[in-house]
Amino acid sequence: MFLENQRLTHLPPAVYPVIKVDENKCNGCGRCVKSCPIQLLMIKNEKVIHNERYDHFRCITCQNCEAVCPQNAIMIDGDYRVNRGYWKNDHLFSGSKTLPVSLDNRDGASEAKGGKDQLTETEKVIYKRRSVRLYKKKQVPRELVERVLEAGRFAPSAGNNQPWKFIVIQDKAVIDKVDLLVKKFCRIVMYATMPHQWVKKQVPGDKNAVLKPWQKIVYQLLLRLRGPNELDPRALGGINAIVSDPDYHTFFHAPTLIILLVDRRGIGSIDLDTGICGQNMVLAAHSLGLGTCYVSLIDGLQGFPRYRKKLGITSPFEIVTSFTLGYPSGQVDNVVEREQLRVKWI
Ligand SMILES: Cc1cc2nc3c(=O)[nH]c(=O)nc-3n(C[C@H](O)[C@H](O)[C@H](O)COP(=O)(O)O)c2cc1C
Ligand code: SF4
Ligand code: SF4
């Protein structure tokens, strides 16, 4: 038991991808900085550089910075690999990440990035959908939001139980309030689970920073209540970025926010059903020229039952996740690489 706890509470020996920037191409536009979910990048002398403040909580290889760069100036080289401990993953992968095979094998990677191929419209939507964190201020008309919701309504579900419910927020003041509350909750999580030197940024990136004895107890309680996945160092790194940056907006100033709720009285796999329903909506939104980004940090609202009630989130409904919706600002949907397929054929 003690050894198991040790394996979970100690940061794993991980290898992170390297962020490479071509200084000759980078024009310092800052699009990658705003798009990075972990706030790993910053602009210095009109060029993008690695944000050293978050040295310990590195890249999740989402390649969003590549997807939004108008200059093809940034590249993420390598993958997240852990060779020991609870989060060990290096035995699961046979090589480095690749583009979708159907694109890679056809006209070559460079043309695939431009989307020149014979894929179906649905396949193109799947491969070119990215999490969008750069939005225009323009509101999405109600008719379009309704088309997105309609795609969710026709999702499959176990026993056709359709356990979902949606809350659509288009009032900027309300989205801003939810952002504030989520960040408040994240701050509490950080103070309970991270070395305080990191949270307060007194010694950014100090590898010798340690958890206080009472934090180790809280950590163990959370492990049992929520499971280790939510304490993955990358997840905590993302939350730390939000807590540390006063300008960070949890919903990226998107004009519309859709919260996905699940009816706890539903049949069987209700969370999975609601996730499938969400992805129907996200893909439909992309096909309509809209951008989306799932934001599960909305979970932070759990700390504010009165406000949740005000929004209409009451039992037996619970939050599963949320996603932002709006018109993307500039090019955001380049195809990116992903881990190779893990599959067993029988
Ligand atoms: C269930 C779920 C929750 C997510 N929560 C967040 C979030 O809170 N904040 C955020 O910036 N991105 C969030 N994301 C977006 C992921 O970071 C993103 O999907 C991933 O990095 C892959 O990038 P892509 O969507 O551009 O392909 C979430 C995605 C999913 C599926
Ligand atoms: S998006 Fe591209 S051009 Fe703009 S700052 Fe980032 S790397 Fe440089
Ligand atoms: S790959 Fe994703 S996490 Fe890594 S630097 Fe780029 S945007 Fe940030």
C-alpha cells in the first residue's frame, strides 16, 4: 500500500515533447500563445518562446499551436512518455505520432495539411476539427445554435434513454461570472494539491519543491474519491496555468457556452451517452463553420451549489462537460498528428 501511494504521489519521470520555433518565420502574432491550453508559450522580443514559468507542467502534444500558426513557424517534436511508476506509458506506443493514415499515404504530409484529398465530407470534418480557443466577438445566431443542439438530439444512446439536457448561455456577463467561479475553485484545488512554491510562483520550476504533510493526506483522499486520472501531473499543470495567469479566460471569451447535463435516472452508460451526444454537436458545429472547445473545467462549479441552482443545474441533472461555441478567428483547423493506432485484430 505504501509503495502504491509513493508511485502515485511522486511526479513521474517523464519525457516531454520539445517546442521548436523557426525564428525566421515567426512574426510574433501571439496566436499560438492564446491557443495553448497549458499557457506554455510567451512572446518575448516579438518572437514566441517557451514560457519558463510552467517548466514542470509541459506540453500535452495537442499541437494546437501548430494548427493556428499562419506562418508554419512552430513545431512540436516528440511525445509524452513515462518510463516508470503509475503513469508508465512508454511500452504502449510503437513509434512517434503520425497524420491520419488515409491522408499520410496519399499525396504526402504537406498536401494533407492543406486538406487536398478524396475524403468524404464527414471524414474531413473529423480530421480538421480542432479545439478552438480564438474567437470573433460576433454572436452565433439562435438558428445555428439550434442546428447544433439538434445534432445532439439525434445521437445514439443506451436503451434510447437520451439522458442529456443542455444549458445555452449567450449572456457575456454570465459566462464571465462562471469563468470567475471556476478559477476560484481551481485555486482551492491548487492550494490543496501542489507545492506552494509553484502555486505562488516564488520559485517557478523548482524541482525540489515538495508537498506539505497535510497536502499528502489531502492528495490521498482525492485519489480515493476522484481517482488518479484527475491528479495526473499534466491535468494539474493545466489548472496551475489558469490559476497563475490573471488574464486567462476559462471559456476563451467565446460568445456562447453550452453546458451538457446528464440525467442520473437514465439507463446504463449515461455519461458515455452524453459524451457521444456532445461529439455529434461539436462535429455538426464544425461543419457549419463554427468553432468549439470542450471545457470540463466547468466542473469547478461544483463548489458553488447556489449559483448552479441559479443556472438551472439541479438534481437529478449533473454537469458532464461544457463546450464553447463561436466563429473562429483566423485559420484554426489544420490537421495535426496523433499517437499511432493501438489495435489488436482478431
Ligand atoms: C472531455 C474533454 C474535456 C476538455 N476540457 C478542456 C478544458 O477544460 N480546457 C481546454 O482548454 N481544453 C479542454 N479540452 C480540449 C482538449 O485539450 C483537446 O481536445 C485536446 O488537447 C486535443 O486537441 P484538439 O481538440 O485540438 O484535437 C477538453 C477535451 C475533452 C474531450
Ligand atoms: S502563431 Fe506562429 S507566427 Fe504567431 S507567434 Fe506563434 S509561432 Fe510565431
Ligand atoms: S502542443 Fe499544445 S500544449 Fe504543447 S505547446 Fe503546443 S499548444 Fe501548448
